[in-house]
Amino acid sequence: MAPAWNGKPLSLKVIGTNQGTSMDGIDIVHLHYTQERPDAPLKVQLLHEGEIEFDGELKKRVMHLIRTNKTSPEEISMVNIQLGEFAADAIQQFAKEHNFNLQEEVDIIAGQGQTIWHLPLPELFEGDQIRAHLDMSEISIIAAKTGITALSNFRVSDMALGRQGCPLFVAWDGLCAAHPTKNVAVQNIGGIANITMLPKGDPRLGYDFDTGPGNVFIDGAVRYFTNGARQYDKDGAMGKAGKVDQEIVDEVLQQPYFLHDIPKTTGRETFGDELAEDLCKRMIAKGASPEDCVATITRITAKSLADGYKRWGPPEGFDEIYLGGGGSYNPNIIGYLREQFPNTKIQMLDAIGVPCGAREAMAFSFNGLECIVGRSLIVPTHVESDRAGIIGHIQPGAGLQYHRLMKHVQDFWGDWPLEKRMDPVLKMEIIQDGKVQNAN
């Protein structure tokens, strides 16, 4: 029997954001979450989605800071504030462009700040390293400028529980895409590429990891050959015009990260622009064209993805792969995946109601919702620690706004047993045009 309950249905509108390793912009979504009672399916409706470009002097400063690994307490403190101001301004611009009022239509803002440094596997680095992570976009600034309660630092919270803090999408992907009779994967190709593997049956069987570079090497090579005039290989045109140097591909894929077992995550610290440029210089010296370099670097990404499926996927393979992230539009990557897995249905996440470029921002909105409500996320399998916890840091918005939010959460729980309140959500319905899009 379901526990007795005298609460009220949950209804919260959430802004989700993501500033990833590509550093091309901030993805923003506006969603409405509802739940009839604590053990009912969570329902989510996407209201608005988009991207605000990240460019100019602040982007150059952040990229230089990461590339050189040299900074100061003074610079770190200022960049954190500047990134918070950028995010707050972007959210306000987003609301204006989509014609909705933040104070009336948003209860919380939740997102990942700009990743500055990610050290999940100290054994792969020289020196006195410890597991650590830093992303910056000061939520005190976001909350103050918008008046809305803001949440972040989900990755550090996960790391504190004994895991690597990334990719951190198993819970969201499992609720969106897990299938009772099919092995499903969600493939994100951002700056770094990551896979969520969802063996058939239960969303709690899911696990995820970073395969290595997604677009970061490709973008770095394109910037190198165009002196920054172009930031990425649009439609894979440069890569398509070149010839792959398989010897270089095989050599790079013997580097320690690619051979390391899961769980594993990574970032620009391991796969930065300098490595991409070094590969380009080596190939040019051997007589390759810029197009050959981009084709080869693109194949490094594509083959690392295929290797990930073959090495760590279920023995019987995958029935379906859903694609997200900017690299999903690169035909040189996706074409290779289709060649390697001809019996697997490969399609965009849009097919289940998750826009291809919005998946990570939507996932962070969900992380924020669960932090405010007080529930754990589904803990992945194949991780160092299976310790559950409520992850995220909270910065209250304007006083009355925060108290109304907390009262709404209290009203939702009512007299629901305390020992059951942290149980993770195990079923979610994505509602679009009044219909469930992810019905499995």
C-alpha cells in the first residue's frame, strides 16, 4: 500500500543552464515540473530553450587561464564574479527574448558553472595531485540579479560522495530514455564526449563515462588553421575534404586516458588546444593538408566513441543510440558510428522530447529540482562509491521568493514518511503537446 499522504501536488518552474567545455555559449532551458504525489511519475514540460553566445574578452581570459594553467587568487575571484554576471545577464536576456517574466514564471535557477579545472583521476597526472573540480559562475550574483533562488556545484557535491562529479547525467538520461526490453545509450558530443549506457530493464542499471575529446580537438584545429576566424568545422566540411591518417589515430588512442578502465571522466586539462595544435604541426610537417589534419582529428573522436561502446557496452550491443551536443551534427562522426554499428538505430534526442542541444541544461534543471525537493539522484553503477546523497549548493533568492518556494516544498511532502523522502524518482514523463514523448 502507498503511504498515507496529506500533501499538495508539486508544481515548480525551473531555469536550467549549462556552460560546457566547448565554451561557445550558455545553453538555457525553461521547464515546468509537476508531480501529483511523492510516489507518482514526475512530469516535465519544456517551455522554452535556447543559447546565448559566450564570446569577447571574458571568454579569451577564461580560455587563456585554462590553457596556461597559470592564474592568481585575484584573477580567480574576479573571473568567478564575471562569469556569474554573464550567466545572470544571459538568463535575463533569455527571458526577454522568450517573453516571460522571471519573477512570475521561475521558481529556481540551476546549472553548471564554466568548467575551469577537472581532476578526477589523479593517477594519470604527474606531481602531487588529488581529486578535485572547479567550475565558476557565482550563484550569489545570479540570485541577487534575478531575485530567484539559484543552485550549482552539483559536480563537487557528487565528488564529495566518492565519485568523479562527471558526466552526472545517468539519472536524467535513465528517466528519459531507459527501456524495459532494449539496450539504449545516450551519446553526447560536446567539447568532451560522454556516453550514458542504459541496459534494458531498470533505470538504476545505468552508468556513464567520458570517452575523451568530442569537439575540443576539432575546434582547436579549425581555430589553428583559420587564425580564430572559424570556431568549429561547420557541417564537417573540412574533415570531409581531408584524408584520415590512421597511423596517427591509432597512436593517439594508445594514450593513457583512452586505455584507462571506467569509471573515468576528463576535460581540457587532458585534451586541450595545445595537443590539437601539436598534432596539426606534426601532420603538416609530414606533408598533410589542413583538411587531412581535421579529418584525422575527427576520426580520433569517432573511433574513441566506437571503442567505448565495444569495450564497455553490454555484450549483445545496443538497440538504440540517442544523440545530443553540437558534434551530433558532424556527419564525419555520426557516419562512422553508423558504419561501426549498422544494426543500431541512431537518432537525435529530439525523438523523445529532449532537444539535441538542450539535454545538459535540462539535466541540470532536474538536479536543481531534486536538491530543492530533497531527493537523491539515481546513483550510477560502475562507480567507486554507491553512496546516495542530495547534491548541489543553494543560494536563496529574494526573501519572500525563497520562503514561498520552501513552503511549496513543505506542502508537497505533507506527512510523507521522512525515511522515504530521499528516495530517487524512478519514472518521469516528458510532456509535449499534451502527449507523453518518452513512453517506453
